[in-house]
Amino acid sequence: MKEPVYETIQYLNPLGISMQYITTPGGYHPMHWHEDLEILYPLNGTVTIWVDKKTYLLKERHFSVIESAQVHSTCSLADASMFLCIHLSKMQFKRYLPEIELRSINCIPDEVMDDHFPEYRNICELFEAMTRLYIKELSFHSLEAEGILLQIIAQLLRSFSAEIPFASTVDTQSRERIREVISYVETNFRDPISLLDIAGHLGLTKEYFCRFFKKSMGISFLKYLNDVRLSHIYQDLQNTDAPIAEIMERNGFTNQKLFNQEFKKQYGQTPSAVRHLRNFAMEGEE
């Protein structure tokens, strides 16, 4: 099974850690998954996170943990989003805790219980210390930052983890199907994809697939497909000078009216406005 092509987990170091301070235009990152545990720590603005059919608002200088193999999406409408994104390989961390793959970390601010809030704030302070090291470009930054991150992982496991309950065969099969859908769409979104195409890819009837996807993800498959296409269009508007109509068509949209409606609904502005703001920002840098 292919993984979504937009993941950056290949940059994991020998300890199984990827730490990246990223500045990007705001935007929507459609549903995706990866084998590695993810920690997101916004440095400015807020980020909307969708996990397991629930929506959370992650404020700046707060963090959220997304478990391995958990389907999720993120969205930030700030002009420039700055955040620390960390990926951890549980397989590599077995050297420290052999049973780590049998534990699940549940740490999303909205769900942190009052009695665990001091531990949560303490971890936030550790992220602040990591960020100060990065900003000041102090010597041995990477070595110190990884040492702090090991403290963070230990505290997360101590205060916010629990044994993973036994998963039924049905649950496992459903997760595998959803991951297969995500991988298929990321590979083929530029081409026409019908409900018959994706249902047949999974060996299901169209009717059963529609019910299954909506129940599992909380949205229809066609809504998800359009979300993926819109996210790529948004990035192309930010990063290329190609005409809007050309960008729309090469990313799978053929209906101009539907495209304009869905884009404004997703991003709160028209494609032309996004391109205008991008050009204005570039002129200001000259």
C-alpha cells in the first residue's frame, strides 16, 4: 500500500526523530496518515485539527499529539503559518521502551483533564525551551533539542498514555480500507475518479462504499476528493504563476462554478484573492 506522497517522514534521524520548524502559507492539509507519531506545536495563530471525526482548535504555544496510523487533517488560515512539527518512529523507540507500540498517547488540549493540566503546561514549557534554542541558533542546538524531546516523550508516556485496547478484525479492516482510499486518491486525484472506480478498487459495491466512507470519516467521499484537489490548487496558487483555470484543470476540477463555490467555502476567499495576496507579499519583499 502506497503512502501519501506529501509526507516528509523520510527525514527521520537514526533515533527515529524528525524535528522541523516550518513556515508555510496557511492552508488545508487533507486527511492523511503515517506510521509515525506526530506532535504539532504552532508558533503563531491557531490550527484546526480533525481527528477521528472530531474537530479541535489548537492555539499557538499549545501542542497536540496525533497517534501513529491515525487519520487526521489540519487547517490554518493565517497568511503565514509557523509551527514545530515532530514525527517519531515508535519502532525506533522500542530500544527505550520495548512495549511502546502497545501504548497509545492521548494528548489533545481540549481533552486534557484538570488533574493532568500541570503536566501539560510543563511539556509546553519544554517546547518553549526547544524553540528558544532554535531561534538563538545556539551551539549544539540539535543535540540539546533532542535531549529535551526525550524528556517530553517520557512525560507523555508517564502522564498521557494508556494500553491500547484489543482491536477487532472488523476495526482493523476498516482502518486499512480508509488508508487505501487516502493513498489511492493522493495518487490519482488529478484524473477523473468515480464512486464506481474507488468502490471497485476496494472490491465493494458503490452503495456499500458510500455508507462505509461516510460512517468512518464523517464526510462523503466526493467531499473528501474535492478537499484534496482544493489543497493542491491552493498550494499551486501560492507557489506558481500558472493561470487559475490551468491550475484548476490540472488538479482534477472540470466544473468552474463548483470549483469557485468549494474554494471560497474552504478558504474564505476566491482563488483570485489568494493569488493577489501572494503577489502583494512578493512585491513587499523586493
